[in-house]
Amino acid sequence: MSSHPSDAFAGGLGYVDKSSGRRKVFRPSTGEAMVRLEPGITREAVETLVESGPLLEISEGVNRARGFAAVRLDPAAGGDAAALTAQPAVTDALPVMIDEDGATRYFVPGELTVRFDDTVDSERATALISRQGSAVVTVQRTPGYYTVTVPQGQDLFAAVRAYSALPEVRFAEPSEAGFNDALYLPDDVDFARLWGLRNAGQPVRGVLGTAGTDIRSTDAWDVTRGVPDVVIAIIDTGVTLTHPDLAANLLPQGGEDWDFADGPDRVPEDHDGHGTHVAGTAAAVDNTRGVIGVAPDCRIMPLRIDLTTGMNQNRADAIAYVGRQARAHRERRYVINCSWRTSGDHAGIRTAIRETVAENVVIVFAAGNDNVDTAVTPRYPGVYSEVIAVAALDSRNKKASFSNYGTTVDISAPGVHTWSTYRGGGYAFLSGTSMAAPHVAGVAALVWSRNLELTQEQVRAVVESTCDDTNQDNPGYAGKLGRGRANAFRAVTSRLIAFTPERAGAEIGGFDVWDGRDQAIAFDYDHSGRQDHLVFYRPGTGTLWILKHGAGNNFTPVYAEGSPGKGISGYDLADDRDRVFAFDYDHSGKLDHLVLYRPGTGTLWILKHGAGNNFTPVYAEGSPGRGIGGYDLADSRDQVFAFDYDHSGKLDHLVLYRPGTPRVPRAGA
């Protein structure tokens, strides 16, 4: 994919986001700038810089360890960001940018981020970075993801376009800081009332609530209080690890690094309070003291990020980390809560979300506190379709005055005057969509606790389809507060859960269909022209069975490998990404060949069925490989299916496509 030349953007201020195909266009702010400082600069030096230079003040914040700050320019000095480099402590400067959505973006001068395709190893990536004239600033914790310097003599956006033009690059974008992105509004401590869990009409700060305006958690607890194999990952400011209402529910950390905030250690200790508050709402311990969370028997995995002056790429790393944990621990189910925002669309975070959801993880985001219609004025990441976006309600079932709304919102939950755990072992009232989101994350965890075999799509469908009405009490926002207010009791008793108390008997032809990865397709095993056999397979285990349908409901295995097994005819089916479908390879009008492929590796095989159980590769590329027909299959999002291109009545062409990019190639047999 080639980049647009600089003259396609006014002043060269823009690029094409390679991961989405979207043109990103910017204009400079005249009153605010990002400055690069000497790493580790002292507080006194920053104060001296403000007093002596053409600055009015530090605007959003300063990250002294990382060496950057957002500053407000003095109009009397001409408002020129470049002039700031005349100050001894300033090594680079860049105007704060306004994007095409009107959002303010804080790009760190002299840096960009780049994500390479999965087929590019670290040695190759480092060589490509060096060839571009860059140096590595940070090796991000997501494989293939780097923060690098802008090559000398090149401006930021030109560097982004140059990296994006490389075929090995999945996306490139500016290195972006996030300032004050926690979505809460501080409140005074009055009294401990968890009205969001059970509302009897009690007064909250002198205002009587409406009885029943809650998520019915107490009724849900008669059905389930959660299970330890369901983990709620709180990606936030950390957690007070010794808090008496949280400590017993923390997932053992082991030797893992849970501090994604560029901290000096691996400990996700909360020095802010926001993350501790969110964690308590989701899953505080039931121990007759303090508070109780929505899912009190589930586990909490606190992943610390910097929501005050932190980097967006670190947040992407944290989300991607949960995806890798979900792959490594198939016995667990993961729900992520993100009670924060970004200034705009961020390819790194968007990509991490998509990849992590693909690992069977539910992701919940706060909708935001700007009181805007996010279908008109997007607020990220809550508008991404892959996440559950949560608006906030008060104790009378009214939209919170601050809460965002719109058709991009999926659900609503209590978020005004929420009492929960706080830093230092205490408790506090906070308000915001930050407080609404963990109510929904907790409900999702309860649903999964009822049936661990549900997929993330099914959990989400249950949570969103069992809501209480909010339209009647909010006529001005009808249809804009999602499906309604979350209802934990209706969710955990939903027929969509299809809870089965006994695993025995839940099988077909001997294949138990009890793994969340299991897939099934129809297949013409005996070249009869009829797709009257079923192929069941379990990616990541080498398991594949083919079942023949006999009389009545009888199915008999004609091929059985696993579990675990060795796959089929040399294709090991050992990767969770593996997919299988039937294909008319020889234009016979029969779907009697199997296509097996592994997105992100270039691997694709086509197998012909011969006599007995013999399958012979007629095409084999990988792993890793080069794809097929010029299509590299090098992206983990790649999908393939059979298609009747020439109206022949035969599914003898292949369509290969990559969601999030504009090109949809076709390959013939």
C-alpha cells in the first residue's frame, strides 16, 4: 500500500492510516504545543522554563521521566511552537494538532510508532527501522510494535507516510500522549450507599432515588456470584493491592509485569485511586465489611497505565497482553474494563482491541463524559464496534448530565455518586461513565460464570439483550442510551446462556463440542456432489473429525484425529488461528477439497480426498509461507472463503480479504 504524497495534505499535515484506509488530516493549534524536554528534567527546571520562556503555563501536563510536556503559548510571543526550541531545556517542539473530527491530539515531537506484520521477526524489524534512518525508542510489549525516532531531516508526518509505504508494515502513526483521560468526576464522601446494585429509593446526596433503578445484582447473586476462572482485567491506574476489600480477589501475579505505565517496577500499585475505585465496583470481595462488587467471586487482574501523562501505545500493549493471556490460559475467560478515553482514533489501540476480541475476550469501555452525541462527534475508543460502550445513569434512571449518548452507545449503567474502594484502603464517592462501565463488566463476568463455554459474542448478546428500559424516562435520548440499563438478574437467567448442568451427552458422533474454539463445516467427503458429512475441528489442538450422517440422528466418524492430535495430512492444526472450509478445487461442482489456512503467517493448504482416509496436498504454502496467488495472508485479520465468481454454479474461486483495508483481492482455482 503506497502512502499519499505530502502535497495531498495541506502543509503535509496528514497520512493514510494503513490499518483502516482512512485519511487522517490535521491542522495546527495556534495556542498550544508539545515540547520535548531533556529526559529526567527536574521540577525546578520546568518551572524556570515556564517563567523565562514564551510560555504562559503547562497546559495538560508534563511527563518528566519521559521528557515531554503540553504547554500553552504566549500570544504576545507570536505563538510559534518552533521558537520554543531556543530554550535550553527544549530539544524539539510541535504544535498540538486538531484532527478531522475536531479532537485535540498530543503527538510527542520526534517520535512515531510502527507495527510490523506478524511474519517480520525482531532482527528484520530492527534492520528496517535502521534503514529508514530511525532509532528504537521503546520496544513495545506487543510483538512487532515499536516506538522509533523520526529520521533526521524528516518531519513527523512524512516519516509516518514513509513507514506506511513499506510492505512489511501493518500501520504507522505518531507517538501520542494521553492527558487526564480517566472518565470520572470527583465527589464528596457522604455515606456508603451502593444504590447501583440495589436501589430502594434511598437518598443520594439529598436526592431520593427511584426504587428498582439498579442492576438487580442481589437477585443475580442467588443464581451466581461468579467463579475464579472468570478474570476481570482492570486496565487503569492500578489497584491498591493491600485493600481489604480487594486483596483476596486479586489474580496471582507471579513473575508477570503488570505495570504498563513505564514504571520502575512490575507492580501495578495505584497512586491515583481511579483504578481501585473501578475494581471495587466490578469485583470487590464479599467479606461483611466495606463494599461488595458486582461479581464478588471472580478474579481481578490489575494492569496499570498512566492516565495523566501516559502513552497510547502502552495502553495498546496492555489490551494486547490480555489477549495473549487468554490464548495461554484457555481454562479462563477474560473481561476487560477500560474506564478511559483517547483524544482520537488510534491505530495501535484499535488493532489491539480487534486482536484481543478475536481471542474470545469481552472488552467494556466508558462512553465518555462530554455530554455529546458520539454518533455525530466520535469519542474514542468507545465508538469502536468491537467494544461495549457504556453510558451513565443516575439513581432516577435519568441520563447523567455529563454522559455521552448516541447510537454508538451499547448499554447504560449506574454512574452517579458511586461508592467504592479507593486508594490507601479507603472508600469514596465518584461519578462518571468510568463508574458505569465496571457495572457492565461485572455483569458480563457473571454471565460467563454461568457457562464458560459461551463465546465473547454470546456473552455480549446476553448482556445487551436483557436490559431494562431507559427510553420512557429519557424521551430526549430514546434509542441513544444503548439497549437500556444493565440487568444482572435477567442476564444470568437468560435462555441465551443455554446452561447445561452436565457435560455428558453434549456431543455428536463422539465429538464433544465442549471447547469454545470448536468449529464445524459441511463437506462432500465421498465426492457425491452432496455436502452430507460434517467436519468438526478444534484449532490449536490438532483435532479434526469427519462425521457421516446415517439413519435418523446417527453420526459415525469416518476420520478422527485428537484431542490433542496431529491434524490432517501434514497440516498440524496447532494454531488457534487455523480455519478450514470446503472448496471446489477442480471445477467439478463438488465441494470435495479442504482449504486450511493460518492468518498472519502466509500459510494455506488445499487437500484432496482420495481413497479411504487419504488426503493429499494439492497446494501447500507455509508455515510461514507466501500465501496464494500474490495474496500474502500475512495479517492476522485475513479471511478466505469460496465463491462462484463466474456464475457457473460452482464454488471454485477464492475470495481473500483483510478487514480494515480497502482492497478485496480474488483468486481463481
